[in-house]
Amino acid sequence: MTGTIHSLSNQDQIAYWNGEAGARWVAEQERLDAMMAATTIALLDAADPQAGEHVLDVGCGCGTTSIALMESVGPNGKVLGLDVSAPMLEVARRRGREADLSGLTFQEADAATASLSPGTFDLLSSRFGVMFFADPVVAFRNLRRALKPSGRLAFVCWRDWRQNEWVRVPVMAVQPHVPPQPPLAPEDPGPFAFARIARLRTILAASGFDAITVRPLNGSGLFGETLEEGVQYLSGFGPISRMLGPASELERARAMSALREALRPFAAQGSIMFGLAQWLVTARVA
Ligand SMILES: C[S@@+](CC[C@H](N)C(=O)[O-])C[C@H]1O[C@@H](n2cnc3c(N)ncnc32)[C@H](O)[C@@H]1O
């Protein structure tokens, strides 16, 4: 579905996920899925989808979790993958057709304004797809209305970037060599917006959820089989690619060389594995 009305305040994120980020996630879909494989298992375990249930997969991206959820709910169940990124949804739709899962559909819409039938879903699930809302309470209220009174949610999001080795190591290496960035306020929409547990709880409670649980989920992910692969991969993504954006050619060369040196000890162990520090969140409709 296209032509959806998006909330104005999410426009920056919508442009970002339809531009460079969307293209990158499409290109790296298999690698990202491998990196998040253990996270996906933990999420599905917490979400506990049952045969015949109706599930809303928010920020479903290229559709990996939507397909896994559809396989769990079986032929009598339904899964709707919701996302703002047209290129990622194109991949999701293709993969859905290839998997021949008739109850699986996708909708291009902003979670804050998506028109969803009230009281429809048993479960709201998300793998790293709910931290990008300019006004999280507006978005979660809209999503909560689509849940049945007995509905529940389960999602994973990132803890603070300093606790995430995959961000901390490259950021510390690159930072001294690139122009200073306007600081990203910790609560701005973005991957680390829900790092602070008290804020996360307040947002969910204000959106009409209770029985909120927030558990640390620690893991590790593969960021490259070789040093060069790790350098290319990490420099092309989120925080590092944003830091490199305004850099001159010389600054970029220095930053890349510092990144290479920082990754070298990790690559020396065989492949580049970094720690992932996540929150696993569950809640029920209040
Ligand atoms: C970090 S990616 C995760 C994608 C996917 N869940 C995965 O794990 O592969 C975040 C996703 O959230 C989507 N997103 C961002 N803002 C959104 C919004 N307001 N409504 C719906 N989806 C949104 C992005 O387009 C992107 O696909």
C-alpha cells in the first residue's frame, strides 16, 4: 500500500529509511539476519506466538521476523508487517511470495498514523523497529488500539551505545579523526532511544500497557570474516557512516585507518565478533 499519510514529525526517519539506510539494509539483509539470529530466537521465545494468532510486526524491514512469525502462527494465523521503507518492503513482499505464506501481508505506513483495525491483533512484535518515533507515546497508543484487550507485546531494542561493543569500538577509533558531530540527544529517535529503562517503562505505561518487563539480552554478532570485511561493513552503517559523512578525503582516510587498527585485534581471533547489549521487552494491554 502506498500513499499513506505519514506523521510530519517522523519525516526525517522516513526519508532515511527510504534512502541510504533502506538501500544498505536491503544490500546487507543476509548478513544482518545472521548477526541477529540469536536475538530473533530470544524475541520469538518471549513473544510466544500461538497457532491461529494475528500478529503485527512493527518496523518489519525486509520481513525476516514477519516470515518467522507467520511460520509460528500457521495457516490459520495472520501476520501484518508494517514499515515505512518502500525498498525494504519490496524485499519483504518478494520473500513472502517465495515462502508462499498466504496469511502474510505487508503495509507501508508510519506506526504513528497507520490506519489499523482496532482490536485486531493478539501480539505486537518488533526486532529493533520501534525506536525511531518522534513521539513514541503517539505511536505506541496507535499500535495499542490495534491490539485486542488481551493483547501483548514483545520487542528488542538496544541498550546504551557504550555498552554495545559493535558501536563503542568503531566510534572511539573514528571520532578523533572526523569533524565534531552535533551530539545525538540520548532520547532522539534512533537505535539507542530506549536505552534508558525508566523512559522505556514510562512510554509504555503512558501508551496503555502494563505488566511491563525489561530484561537484558546479551549476545554477540559476526561483523566480518576478515579485517577488511569488518572495516567495510562497519564504516558503511549507522553511527560510523554518519560520522564519516562530513569528513574530508584526508580525514576519512585517517579515520578508516584508525578503524582498521581498532578491529585488528578482533580479526586476529579468526573473525570479528562483537558484543550486543539489548533489552528484551514484554508487556500487556492494560
Ligand atoms: C533497525 S531496522 C529493523 C528492521 C527489521 N525489524 C529487522 O530486524 O531486520 C528499523 C526498521 O524500522 C522501520 N521504521 C522506522 N520508523 C518507522 C515508523 N515510524 N513506522 C514504521 N516503521 C518504521 C524502518 O524503516 C526499518 O525497517
